[in-house]
Amino acid sequence: MRLAFMGTPEFSVPALGELLAAGHEIVAVYSQPPRPSGRGHKIRKSPVHLFAESHELTIRTPTNFKSDEEREAFAALDLDVAIVVAYGLILPKAILDAPRYGCLNLHGSLLPRWRGAAPIQRAIMAGDRQTGVQVMQMEKGLDTGPVLLSEVTDIADDDTAGSLTDRLSYLGAQLLPRALSALERGGLVATPQTQEGVTYAHKISSDEARIDWTRPARELDSHIRGLSPFPGAWFELEDDKGKTYRVKALMSHLGDAKSDAAPGTIIGFEDELLIATGEGVIALTRLQRAGGKAQGASEFLRGAKLAANSRAL
């Protein structure tokens, strides 16, 4: 089929690769424009942009589709379908309607649960036991279109947003060629989304990344893994000289220890950092000091210089 691919982050790259391998004609790849990134604010191209360049595909990086010129250029591609995978720009109706079969979106949740920007993180943070990827027919509403194909996966107790994103990326990449094959032979069935169970995966805010130790350990474990590796759930530690510094918690599990200590009390710091919560104990197993590298808990604690009465703040 004659396609345009629209995507930006690393999550999108396997899908583009699978569509190429399946023999589809990708006449244009749309990605968000290069932007400053990292400490040096160097202008960087997106992962999709770099992949497309390496395969000598035509790249387009509009900032939006508000101009008649951009809309006409898209329509002139004479597409069978456009595939959208974590593109990050709102597509107006003129773009959605331009391809012969419209625009198909690969979404990282089981709709209508977790419509919106951060479905993978929100699923873990909420303690969901299952999630998946779905191919959806796009319409003007936010992730409201009918579902065409689905793939389900369990969320493991040690899944982070990073590991689950990787898994869903490859599941989705395998799903898209199947969807296009079914579309070509007229066998793609559209199932409207139910209005029951709608939830929204709002973009992660910096404010909610701070750990509130008064919450139950089970909730905090989900919170920590859902924000790992980025942006990272964080708290503050006080060293043996009274100096406070910020720490990201990148991996955790529920602690076996029992404690009646106040939330935030450190009850052990040898191989793991054990902290009392509002209900139960949480064990932090991977941490990162501000400005430092991510470390296993035992390595981190060797340099942490904690006092016997230290607290997590």
C-alpha cells in the first residue's frame, strides 16, 4: 500500500521498520522538528527522523498542519493510508480524511482505558495488571475512534515504564502489517469503543513525580516503576552532616519487613534502602543521585553516608 508514516520517539521506530520489511511503499515520513536536547541544548533529530534518513526515506517535519500549504502537500501524496505512532501533533480533519482509508493510529493501551498522552506510565502507576496495543481508526476526538486490532500483555511486578514501552513497541510493530493486510482484503472489522471505563492518561507533571511516603507501599511501588526511567519518582535524603540532596528511585519492590515507624523512616540500608510508608515497607533497589548515574542500591548506599536516624523526605 502507499503510506505515509507519522511518528517521533524510539517507540515508533520498530513499527516503521516492520512496514518497510512488509514491502509497503512509504512515500513520506513525518516527524516532529529537530529540537534542542541534553545539557548542551544541541539540536537533535528524533529517532524516527534518524531511522528514516538511514533508509533514504523522504522526511517532513512541519510544526503543525494549520497552513493550506502543508495540508495540500499531504493531500498531494495520494495515500492509501497514513500510519500514526506517537507522532505528538494534533491532526486536523483535513489530514485525517486525505488518505483513501484515513489514518490508523497505534495506541499503547486497551481503549477506552487510558486515552491520551501517557497511557503506558498511567497503567503501571494505577496498578493495572494488563494492558496492550491497539490499532485504531483515527477521528477528531482524542483516541475515540473504533478499534481494529488488539494485542494484550500482562504487566509484571517488575515492569517499569521503560520495559513495558519496549515490549508494547514491538508488539505494535507486528500488529500493523497484519492490520494493513486485512485492510487490503477488506477484512478489517471496526469495533466502536464502549463509553464505559473511559479514563484519561494525562501528561505526567513534574509535581506528581515527588514521592509521598504517607501513601501505601503498594501504591508507591507502582508510582516508582511507572515513572522509571523518566522522569523518575524522586525524594530527598539527608546525609550524616545534615546536607539534603535529591534522589530518584528507579526500581523498587514491596519490602518483607514489618514496621510501625512513621512514613519516610529509613529502617534499613544495606543491600536495599528500606523505607516505612503509610502502609507497609518499600524496598528501593535502584537509585540515582541528582547529577549522578543510576546505581544499584548497594553501590548507591556505599556513597550515600546516611546517619542511623536518616529519613527520606
